[in-house]
Amino acid sequence: MLTRLSIRNIVLIEALDLDFAGGLGVLTGETGAGKSILLDALGLVLGNRADGGLLRAGENRASVTASFGFAALPAPVAALLDDAEVVLEPGEPLILKRQLRADGSKAFINDQPVGVALLRELGGHLVELHGQHDDRGLVNPRGHRALLDRYARSDAAGVEAAWRVWRAAEDALAGARARVAQAAADRDLLLAHLAELTALAPEAGEEEQLAEARATMQKGERLSGDLAELQHLWAGSDSALASLRAAARRLDRIAAEHPLLAEALASLDRAVIEAGEAEDRIARAAEALAHDPAALDRIETRLFDLRAAARKHGCRVDDLPGCMLAMRAGLDAIENGEAEIAGLEQAARVAGHDYRARAGALSAVRAEAAARLDKAVAGELAPLKLDTARFRTAIVRLPEERWGPAGMDAAEFLIATNPGADFAPLARIASGGELSRFILALKVALAEEGGAATVIFDEIDRGVGGAVASAIGERLARLAGGGQLLAVTHSPQVAARGQQHYVIAKSNEGTVTRTSVVLLDSAGRQEEIARMLSGAEITAEARAQADRLLEGV
């Protein structure tokens, strides 16, 4: 609930700090004292559009801060704060702040900068403001169906769960059909591509092996002349190696004649051995680098075919075997798709039947609850001087394309204020005072749980008095019993019901006009209610009547 409201430099309010408690709080004061300024300031911190005209004359900035306290944060509020990454410690108040300047405004939650849109979202869960310009809460038809469901204690959650299961089943079926249809459209192309690749028979690592073989052959082609010349130099009876061997044989016959000859023979033998190894290596190199034009042509053709296939399928050559597997899987999916679709169709039928059954039952529950709600609201209208008015909960079956997690129906609260008049939405009612009393009747009938923590009625008693004002005060007090309700009122009967009573006053000091708000004590309450009863001059009779009103509650 709202625990504190601090206002700085808003229109006629220079500085104001108000503390609030639970139960029914009333705000009174003479016409023009500034009650609307107070509500405008509250609306500003709850995300209403910033207006530079709210700045106090001569000031360049203003601010409004509202503090809310909860035993436990309402679930919608906690969800919004969590999405905005605003963390509240247990027991910590929720503090909304709006700073206003002539060129714009800034918003904060517990000193953390946030968007104004978040304040407005939170505001709908924190405060219901009912008055002439109400566009939230019970006036907004977007929330009527949920209110009716809470009143009916319906299984709306079960319908929502069934809807999600049905939609998931339909989405899975649509996805499978799309995949099979696409695969079927591509069947001939898949078969042709797979036949090409099967004939090509690519192997992983083949490109690298072929590229190496081609490079080797190309090198052999380039070195073939040198290798042939080397082999010629090493081969035959007149080659260098043959000469070395002949020299070694001759030297072998005389090596024993002198040690140096023996050493020379050993050196020559080593040279013959090294030369023989060189000859062998040259021969093997020539064999490895053998240039076969036909083989080179085959290798280059194979490489071209593999790389062309890779470009065609948008992959690497080494990925072609995997591409073939994917094509085979696609063809298998076509063959298996019909069986999969049949299973998904059955699942979608079952889920759709379950949703229709649950949503149909919800429609019946709504219709029964709507009749009870209409009767309950009708019973509240006469005491609130709305005895010629009529209330109806309109339930409309939606076309199937508009069914959703909330079921098959739309629901809206309609009223007719005069005999013979057509029913119309709440927001179109002509009188702001009538609208507030209609909303009061509706809230009493709904005995709503889970609404905003703070409810404010702005001049709900406009144009009524006596027994009607007493009936309004009694109902406001009853509604406030479970939370916090603030009422701006001109009725002494309503004011007497308040557990806290604030008076709004305007004062002039030279050319400066100020609005102030004061929490009254018992004596102050008696005096204020007497003023409301008597007008400009407070009489003893008015004070006595005020005492009787206060004692009567």
C-alpha cells in the first residue's frame, strides 16, 4: 500500500510530505483548494504523461516520490521488477520517483533510473484511481474477462495450459508438414545430386592425396632432363663410377706395397660405396618422380570433378561424404514423414479437443457468474442513487481465429444509465460521479481479490447527499477493510467514515499562493466535518451534527 507521498514544486505545492496508513483515508477541502493537484502529482509518479505546466511558478525542476510497503510483493509487481533487474531486499519499501523539468522528466525506482513506461506498468498494479478521467482498473475492458474469471473462481489457468499444449502440438504438426513438403519438392533434385555424388564416390582426405601426387608428378616433369643426365653419368663402362671401381681394383693389387697405398685404397673404397649409394638414390628419385602424362591428366581431372562438386553443394571437398549422408537422410525423411505427420495429427486432435472442452466449460461458468454478478451489482445501484441504471456483463463468443489462452470469449462490463438507453461501455458514461459510483457498486459486488494495493476514489459522492452519501461511505469503509482506500470527498457522511482524515487548504501570502495538506486529529476532524455541513460559518449546530456523524460510525 501507499505509505508516503513527497511532492516538491508541483503547481501550488512547494513542499509536502504525507504519510498514509491502511484502511479508509479521506481527503477534504474547499473547492479549488488543490485536491486535483495532489492527484495529478500522484499520477505523475505512476507514469502519466509529464506536463511542464505542473512546474511551480519560478521553479525549473520538481519531483514526486511515492513509497509503497508490502508484507510480500504482489506477483505482477515482482515480475516487472525482476524483468527490469530492480532488486528489493526483504522488507525494503518500493520507492517510485519522477523528476520533472521544463524539457522533460526522469523516472527512478529505488534510486535506479528506469523508463517511464515501467512506472506506468507498475502503477496499474499499485494504485487504482477511479474518477472522471479514469482509464485504468475497472474502466478498461481489457481486464474485465480476468475480473469475471476471478469472481467465478473458474479454471482459467487450466484453459491457458490446454491452449499452450494445443498450440505446441499444432506448431509441431505445421513444422513437420513444412519439412516433408519441402523435402518432397526437392525429391527429384536430391535423387539427381545423390546419384552424381555416388558415381563420384568422394572420400575424406582424397583431395590432399591427389594434390600431393599431382605436385610430385609436375616436379618430376620439370626434373626429368637432369635426372636422365645424372643416370647417364652414373651408368655404363665409361661412367665415373665404373672408373672408380677400376681404379680400386688396380690399387688393390699394389696396396700392400706401401701403407699410404693401403690408406688410398680405403679412401677409394669409401668413395665407391658413397657413389653407389648416390646412384641408388638417384634411381629411386627418378622412379618416384616418374612423369606419366596420362596419370597426371587423370589426377587433375579427378581434382577438378571433386572441387566442382564441392562448389555446387557449397561445402569443402572433404565434406562431400557427409553431404551424401545428409541427402540420404532427407530422402529417408520423405519416406518416414507421413508416419510422423499421422502421429502429430493425432496429438493435435487430442490437444484441440481438450482445449475446446475446457474452454467450453469455462464459457458456461462465465455465463453463470455473469448472471450472478449482474444481479449483485443491480442490488448495489439503488442505494447509490443509480436506481434507473442497469448493468450487464456481455459475453461474446469469438471466432476460432481469435481463441486464445483465455478461452473462446470476450467479456465486457456494460451500463445503461437511463431507462430505454442502450448499453454502452463503462468508459462512455456521461457523469464522472456516476462512473465512480458504478465502479464502487461493481467493486463491492466483485469483492475483488488481487486488485491494486491502493484504491482511490475521486469525488465519488458528487451530486449526492443524505442517505446516498451514507451508503457510499459505508461501502467505502467496507472495501477499505481489506487494504487501503483513499477518497477525495465533499460529503460529511463519507468523511466521517475515514480512519485518517486529511484536509487540503490553499493560502495566500502576498502574491504567493500555496497548497498544503494536514492530517487532522479528533478535534480537527470535528471542525472540518462541521464546516462541510454548514458552509462558510461553522455553527454550534453543525458541530453537534458532526459529532453525531462521527459517533454513528
